[in-house]
Amino acid sequence: MSEQNNSQHTPLYEKHVEADGKMVDFAGWEMPINYGSQVTEHKQVREDAGMFDVSHMVVLDFKGSDVKAFLQKLLANDVAKLKDQGKALYSGMLNHEGGVIDDLIVYYLADDFYRMVVNAATRENDLKWIHSQLQSQTEGYDLQLVERDDLAMIAVQGPNAREKVIKLLKDDDAEKVGALKPFFGIELDELFIARTGYTGEDGFEIIVPNDKAADLWDELLAEGVKPIGLGARDTLRLEAGMNLYGTDMDEGISPLAAGMGWTIAWEPTDRDFIGRKAIEKEKAEGSAMKLVGLVLEDKGVLRGHQKVITEHGEGEITSGTFSPSLGVSIALARIPSAAKDSCHVEIRSKQLKARIVRPPFVRNGKALV
Amino acid sequence: MSNENPSDLRYTETHEWLRDNGDGTYTVGITDHAQGLLGDVVYVELPELETVLNAEENCGVIESVKAASDMFSPIEGEVTEVNEELDSEPELINTAPFGEGWIFAIKPANIEDVEALMDADQYEAFYQENS
């Protein structure tokens, strides 16, 4: 096995090794791809509770009285929608051409405090972009941006996930966290717990100080929560119809061609967010391509970059995999907007038939397609 | 440290093994080392019965969650049997790579070709050097 010279370790690295994690490089971090069988881990999350080390993701705290206005310009979705404390929003961050720089979640914690979580792989790009937008503000701007590298994150997901997490909390915290509605977060003494996730199951994402992360991991293990690797994370999110930045979209792709139209807040019409003009034009003209789900009807596995052939022209698979919950292969694909019902996918010189569907493929453990 | 690769088998550089069935045919599968590299197997494309294969010829595909891996015939010969269990239980390749996860059986064109393959110790040395 080769040495990763520059790979970073999260505070949970030793825990992964202890649990027999197969470590691989992900965005410059040494992370567990599985702990034995990614199919077993996938099923564990769909049927019980599993946990992911997502400490490599980036927590950014925005503080100051000018934060709201700044985020309203920076993001395609509108933080003004967040009126209740702790409410979260999923949004794209676009460039001037309307391309997606990243997809992220932002929590409204106070009028002068918003917390944002962005992808590990896009950390440098995102920060460079955000700082350049800040620099073009006038003097006396009240906004401080803090990169919270002192924080780790564990995502606990599955039908039994919330119950197991709540068991670990003391009474008044347990009550508050138990009352959390989906897509809300709450700050406790040391932990920040949000009812969000990337698997299509219920659960929590827990932000915890670095030096407390290993203890929390052990406590969750003791409750029967199993460690889950990145391999299962990918099959779970794909079944849930969730995009992965870098494969399903990138800076050259508009949110309208990435199934993200629902994340754009067009109203109020005078909110001039970055990229608005470009995607408004595209919306008026109609996008050439759209992101859809595919279910393979023949034996085989759909994989990224395979060619998709439709009656209205060609497209491409963006993310493909074998779905452990459905027992067939599924994918997200970018195809001509007019295509519908079915198509063919070219796999090793054969043309296999696939059904065009609307994601998600699985919700709360049940097949939707 | 003992060799986990059974000593009665022969091995190829592409991680296939052969077992002498004593009746002129040899069973072929992939090694434990190979299944570990592949990850969970989800589909197997088996060679067709009675096909005549050349040595190192592509004779099937093993699809795992990670990737599609070509399978190569270890020797020249005719396919005499295929493991149809793998249609419904492809994961046998992961759980029993040297046993129930066998893939097909072949009748060699030349018995010397089998003897020219690596034994268990040579195979272990080979993949340890090359990983």
C-alpha cells in the first residue's frame, strides 16, 4: 500500500483504522471507503443506523449585521426564507456565467450569525470566491468569516438514528433535539445538531469540537451505530436522488441542467444574486439538457461518462452505481430536455435499455421507481 | 506467516486460480486477493459453454460496485461448465472465492500449460511485490 504523503487525517482517523477501514484518498484526506462490505453498510443505514465521518467538510461561520444581505447576493436560493431559528437551506453558489461553484447548506442561527457547510473538495475554490466577493464590498462592512477547522462532524443516519443519538444527551438537550423538525439545527453547549443528511433516511448531522469527536464516535458505537464508509455514502445518496458536486455538476454546468431548478429563488425579482442574469436567460429560452434518473432494465452496471442515446439526441451518465436497495443499477444522467420514457446506454459496445425516471429512487427504505 | 492461497491450486498474474478436478477438466475462479480488490460483486457475465478460449483471452466480466473487471482465461481450452449460482448469488465470489464462488470449468488444450502457471508461494510473492 502506498504512503499518502500529503493526506490529512480527521480526528477520527484512528477509529477508522481500529474498525478495519480501508483507507483511500478523498480530496486530500485519508478516509474509509468501507470497513469490509459497502453493500452491508448501505443496508445498515436503510434498516437501522450508521454513522459517517464527514469532518473533512468545511464549516464556515458568517457573523455581522451585513451577513444576510451578503448571502442574499452570494447564493441562488434566498436566506430570507429562513425565518425560524435553526432553519436550514440547500443552495447552489453560482458564478457570473450561472455555473455551479458548489452546492451547500446554510443555517440561520441569528440575524447576525449564519453557518454554512461546504464540500471538502471545493474548499479552496469556494473560499477564494467568497473572499473575492467580500473584497469588492465597501469599507465599514460588518461581516466576519471564520473557518471552523476546530470542528469535526459525524452524520448519523437511518430509521433508528435519531433515537440512538438522543439517548446520549442529557434530559433538557434530549428534549430540544427530540423536537427538531426536519431541516432544522440547534446549538447545544458543545454540539451543533441538525436534522439533515445525505442518505434519504432520517437522522442527524452532529458538529462536534475536534477533541471530543473520538469520544462521541465511541458512545455512538456503544449504542449499536455502525461505521459506514464513503462507498456506501455514494450508493445511499444516489438512491436518494442527491447530487454529488464534481460529478453531477461543476462550474461549467447551470443549476437548470443539474436538477437544481427547485433550489433557485426567483422571487423577489429584485434580488440580484450572482449568476441570476445568466440563468434567467437560459430559463426563458429553455435549457437544452436536463438531469434525470435512469433505471437499467438489463443486467449490468451504469457508470459515469457512459453514453446515453435518446430519440432526441445523446447525453451522458453523470453518476451511476448498483443500487443495493433496489437490486438493479441506477444513475443520474444529463440528457436532452425533450427525451422521456426510455433510452439506451452504451456499455462495452452493447446498447442496454434504461427507463427514464424522476429521482429519488428510494425514500424511507421504500422503492419509488 | 502461512499462505492463505490453497496449495493445491495454480495461479495466474491476473489473479485467477485453477483446480484439478481429476477428470481432465479444471475449475477456474478468482483469488481472495482479487475479490478484496474488487469489492462487493453484483453481476457476473459468464463465458458460454463449449466456447474455445485462448490463453489470456477475455472470457467474461465481473462487475462490482466499484468497477467492471475483465476475466481472462488462464489457459487455452474449452469451457465445460459454468457456475449458474452466480446469476442469483454473485456475492459468492466475495464470500467463498476458492469454493462456492468458482466461475467456470475448462478442458485444457495442453496439460503443460497448467503446470507452467504459478504455485501458491510464487503467486503470493507475485502480488506482494506488485501491490
